[in-house]
Amino acid sequence: MTTLAKATGGTSGHPSTRRKPYYVENTIDFSVDDPAANDIVQFLNIPAETCVMASGLEVLTASSSGVTLDLGWTATSGNLATDIDRFVDGHDSTSTGIAAVAAATAGWVTYKAADTIDVKVLGAQDTAGKVRVWAVMCDISGSDESASNS
């Protein structure tokens, strides 16, 4: 298994000075890197102290025969335990379209430390697919921590 670091955006901060949800996405063409079965591709950087309100994926170009995709994260020190299929579980990527969110485990997730949202390629090597991953996130770091704790 290989991890391909293709995530976009910085993990040191949020793009907003106000506490409001924001949308991020990244599109990766798997025909460039040809991820093998069980490879993990890092799509989105998640800053520390972030609530991910929703995340999903869309297949823009159909993948090679037999390829399915999971969307979630792998364990990072000081953060969450691995849940690689938290948002999408076993999506057949051999046709285009938006993947169904995994109903049993979907929901808001709080990241204590900087991390990534990842796609795990399953079933076969993907030599043709193009995938877009999106997330709606919000900064939940304290805005008044030291002043109110005196």
C-alpha cells in the first residue's frame, strides 16, 4: 500500500477570519499516478481544530474496471483513529456521478490535529479515473481562550 500526497491547501489555518462554514474541493486525475488497489490518496488538508460538517466525492471520469473507492481518513498522531470509509463506503467508480454518503457513519467530525481527507482505491489499479472530493468545514478553535480563563 502506498500513500500519495496530493492534498491541496495549507493545514496551518482557515481561509476566513470569521467563524463560518466554508467549502473546499480538490480534483485528481488518477491516470497520472495510477494508484494500485489499497493505495491511499490524500485529497484535502484539514487544519487543526476543524469540524468537517460533510464530505463526499464525485467521479468525473470513469475508473478502470473493478475499482471502488472509500472516503475517510487514516490515523494521525494525536487525532482520530482510522475510519477510511467514514464518508463514502465502496463506491463503484466505473461510472460517473456523485457517490452516496455512507448513511451509517456520516455526520460531523472534529479534527483535533491537522490531518487529511483521503480516498482509498479498492479492487484494482485505477489507470483512468478522475475524482473530485469536497468538504464543508468550520474553524472551531477558541476565539477567546486565554482572556476568559483568568
